Amino acid sequence: MDKDCLGCRIVSGSGLIGAAAYIAHQSKKSVNKWGRLFMQISSFGFASVGAARLLNIYPFNVTHKNLQLEKKQEGS
């Protein structure tokens, strides 16, 4: 399979963004400032990966065949 279907990208991207929203919401309840900071950073990371997945940007747009073609072109 060369590319992921749109449905797969929507489900996985939305799931990651949902996890980010949940972590951000839970971070507001944290009393410990370092715990809150860690959860906010984690939330941002999840949201970033989810957005990249939805938009099909790097690293999700790289397929095994693309990597093989790049290696062949470098060798030529």
C-alpha cells in the first residue's frame, strides 16, 4: 500500500488531537507546576503529530517506495 486512505488519517489524527485536548484539560487540574508543564508540553507534541497526520506532511508522507527511489537517485 503506497498511501494511507483518508479515513485512516482522519481517525488517527483526530485521536491524537483528542488525546492532546484531554491531556491539556487534565493539566489544568494539576497542582504540581512541573507536572503541569510536562503535561502541557506532551499535549503540544500530541497535537503537532495529530495535525501532521491529518495534513499528511513529513514524516507521514514518506513511503517505503519513496525511500527506495531516493536511494537509487543518490546512487546514480
